[in-house]
Amino acid sequence: MKIKNIGYTALLFILVFTANAQKTTITEADKKYDKYEFIDAIQVYEKVAEKGYKDEKMFQRLGNAYYFNAELTKALKWYDQLFAMNADQELEYFYRYAQSLKSEGNYKKADEMLEKFSKKISTDKRGILFESNKDYLDDIKINSNRYDITDAGINSKMSDYGSTIFNDKIVFASARDTGGVSKKTFKWTNKSFTNLYTAALLPDGTLGKPERFQKNINSKFNESTPVFTKDGKTMYFTRNNYNDGKRRKDDKKITLLKLYKATFSNENWQDITELPFNSDQYSVAHPTLSTDEKILYFASDMPGTFGQSDLFKVSINSDGTFGKPENLGALINTEGRETFPFISDNNELYFASDGRPGLGGLDIFVSKINGDSGFAKVENIGEPINTKQDDFAFMISKDRNGFFSSNRENGNGLDDIYRFKEIKKLECKQLLAGTVSDSKTGELLSASKIVLLDEQFNTIAEVTSDSKGNYIFADVDCGKKYHIRVSKTDYETQERPININPVSGETSLPIQLEKRIKPITVGTDLAKTLEIPIIYFDLDKATIKKESAFELEKIIQVLKQYPNLKLEIRSHTDSRQTAKYNQVLSDNRAKSTMKWLIENGIVSNRLTGKGYGETQLVNQCSDGVKCTEEEHQLNRRSEFIITSM
């Protein structure tokens, strides 16, 4: 019995000693993790995990450490164990787990995690975007296969990324080790800090041998993502918070990122200064310029950021000063990461994001800049640019060639630069189709004339319905508003607005026409018979407004139905202005209406026109009587009187 008790006590001592040792080791790893020394922390955590020690916080931090280093497949191993231990995690872990699942192509389970994520919080835009587009993989497939890509030929075994073009050279960031006695490393990754390098753009599209960029731009910390003005005299670039030999840190003792400006003079880049909206307490990075170089775009986690990093813009004043940074808003930014912006010559904003439905990690997205009105719909640019891993730092030239960076599988290093050629533009098109039928009998109406008009009532296309009443307009633009005008002999002309769906596919618009059964004879005013409320003219003008073209189409259909019918067009004005002025104006309006009908196929000898000025008002609004604009509008009218049939 004593021997058994001694053995049990010894075993208990060993277990307690081992547990205490593991806790001590975990504490050591926690310290490294809290200082963002993720790779060192991973090494310590994994030694403990290999011995069978299970701890929820350790699994969280192991997953995070890999996740924050863009090693999503390795993060997945530990998030799997975390959720197996306890599926009731904080909100952000559901999103990270989903992203990690995508890195191995497990979109089914990833979507299940996103479903749980969106149910836990209804206000997070990442969840809202997922819930509103659960068929995102189908949309991405539609946008795919538009690029030919190849390795840029300048990649090392380390990290190479963030390219731009300057003076027939590519300028990029690289962590390649160039030798030397002292090699500094970035504790976050335990890899070398990045410096700027250049490589010549050769005539065949390949790149020359990489060379270091100018020495006084490169420091002993990170430099990356430069952008140059068109005159070659100014560059903006990203660097750690280090200048003039001084390194600064935030309140957590971390050296963050800042934007710097340098000017080119006497064959050298000099006068390196940090931009005025930098701060020791947040990062500002990855600059790009608008096409007119009056706006600088960048990524930051400054106050006012929606997520982990947002895209901002700031005006560059004529005297070289800067305005106040503005967040690009909820149409672009999410609670995730939006970063690496680029503005193309076609005024497109390209950027990387992990906050939108994508293939995994950072995907590249694009949105057209609509002047002062903001941004068009954001689109995932698809494969092969985007993959299950991080894809970012996209730039495209006027000839639609460009470069991007990725840590995709089978690369040379940690991040690699790829070159591409766009072989097909990203254009969202819809098929607009429908059936024309009789509103009462349901009879399908063949030989109906269907006209497609834009928002300004300009004719875009015209088709005729087939034997089954069907019509089709192929390749209408997604997200736009159009008008459809349908006419047929013996039927009232109808016009309908239609908003096209914002994604590729088909929009349906069935049209029902009402048969024209109202009798007409000599003396009939077609404006009343056809319920034409008014032919609109601008005040004091004889110009027919475009929205009145639909009403005049009704007149044309009657004239075509009755080839012997003749009309007198009578134009009236309100009482404002002098009687003489109004008489001239009404004559001009009558002539303008006649001209429009003639231009649209009516023979001139079937039409006469006369202006009546203010002599036949339909209400009390004569000279000196105070009336509303609506009351005056009733007097500005046209009549279409049948004079013979």
C-alpha cells in the first residue's frame, strides 16, 4: 500500500510540475504575443501544444498569430481546435475562422461560419454583404478569366510586393537579404525589413535585374508602396515611424507606419518629410494619386475608421499643403481591412479587402469613381488575380497591363509580384426581356414596336415583338435606369421606367397594352381623347421637353392608324408676359410641335398650326390675378383638333 501511495504521489508531483512548467512557458509566449512578436510566440506556443496541452486562449493566440501573418492555412489548424473546444467564441473569431476555411477551399463550412457571424451582429457590414449576396461565388465566376498573368521574374525567397512604374522602371518593396554584417528583422514576421528596389521594364514586357533604390530613401526599417507624380519631381511612400535618425513609437511601444514625401533635385531624392496628418498613435500607409494629382488616397486606422483599416482621401492644395483627410465611406469600407488603393487612368479605384465576399484572404476589388457623386458598385475582379490567399497591391497602366502582389501557393517567396494583361474589361451587362400582351384578353401581341430609351429619353435601340409577343434587349448596363416605350396599331402607347438589376443576369418587364376604343371624329381634341395632360415647354421657350415625346408618340400612332386624318395644332400660353409676347411664343410652340411630328414621319400637309397666346385661358389666371405655378401650367397647353378624316 505504501509503495502504491509513493508512486501516486510521485506521479502527482510530475503532473503538477509539468503543468506549472507549461504555464510558465505560456506566460513567456503571451509576452511575445502582446509585443506583436508573433513568430517567436508561435514557436513557444506550438512546443507546448505538441505536448498535448490544451488551452482556449493559447489556441486563440496561435490562430491569430498565423492569421495576422497571412498564413491562413496554418491558422486554420488552431481555429479548428479552438472551435472544437468551445464553439461559443467572440464575434471576430467566427470571421477569422471563415476566412481560414476559405484558404483550403472549404467554402461550405466558411459560409456556415459567416451565417453564424451575421446572426450574432446584424449591423456589421461584412455580415450584411454576405447575407445580401450568398451567391457571391457565382458572381466572382462571372467576373473571372479576364487576365493573363505570369510571374514578374524579379521575386526572391523573401517578400516582394507593392509595385509602381516610374521612368520605365518598376519600383517595389522587397525583404530580400543583400548581405552585410548586420541584418535587422521585423519582429512581427521575423523576416528582414523591406527596402525599395527598381527593375527596368524591358521592351518584351519582362523585367531587368533588381537594384536597390536610392540609399537615402531606404532606411533600416520598412519602406514600401511609393507613388510618383507625372513630372517625376515628387514621391510619396510608406515607411515605419522613422526619420532623421529618430524612431518613434505609440503608447504600446510599437513603431507604426507613416506616409512621407520626397522631392527630386540635383539627381537625388531629398527633403524627406512626413505628411501632416500622420500620428505616432495610428498607421497611415500605401499612397496613390488621383488622375489629376489633386487628391492623395491612402489606407489608415486613424480615428473615424470603420474597421481594422479604411481607405481615405485628402486634397493636395496648390501651395503644397493638405486638406483634412476624409473617409471614403461605407460604400467602400467595412469592419475588415481595406488597403492598397490604386487609381487607374480610367478613374477606377482598385483596392484590397478581406471585408467583402471573396475567395479568401485579401481579394482585389474595383469601383468606378463617379466624380463628386461618389463610387459605383464595388466588384470583385475574379480569378486568376484573386485566389484563396492574399492578393493585393494591384496597379494597371493605360494599355491595361499591370502588376499585383500575392502570397498564393507555388510562389517563389512569402509574397510575390506578378504581371498581367487585361484581355477583357469588367462590364456588367443584363438581358432585358418581356412579353407584350392585351391588358384585357391576355392575347400575345406580335409586331409591337418597343423602344429602349435612356434616362434623358434618348433612343438607344428599337425592336419588334415576335409572333409570341416576346422582345429582347441584350447587353443593357447593370444598375442603370431606362424607359421602355411600347406602341401598336389600335392600342394606346405605353411607357414604363425600369431599373436594371445591379448584377449580371436578366431583368424581366412584361407590358400590357390597352386597346384604343374611344371614338374620334372631326372636331375631336386628341389631347383629351388620348388623355395627354400637357405638352411641356420650358417657361418662355418653344423647346419641347424630352418627357413630352412619349405623349406625342400617341398622336403619331393615331395619324398612322388614320392616314387621311388631318390636324390643327393649337398652342396656348399663360398670361404672364405681354399679350404680344405670348402670341409670338404660342406661334413658335405650335410650329415646334409640328416640326417634331414631321421629323418623326408625319407628312407636313396633314398638319397646320396656330398660336392663340393668352386669349383662351382655361381658368381665372389672367393679368394681375395671383395664381400658383400649377394653375399657370394648365394654360400652357397644346390642342390637337381633327379637321378632316
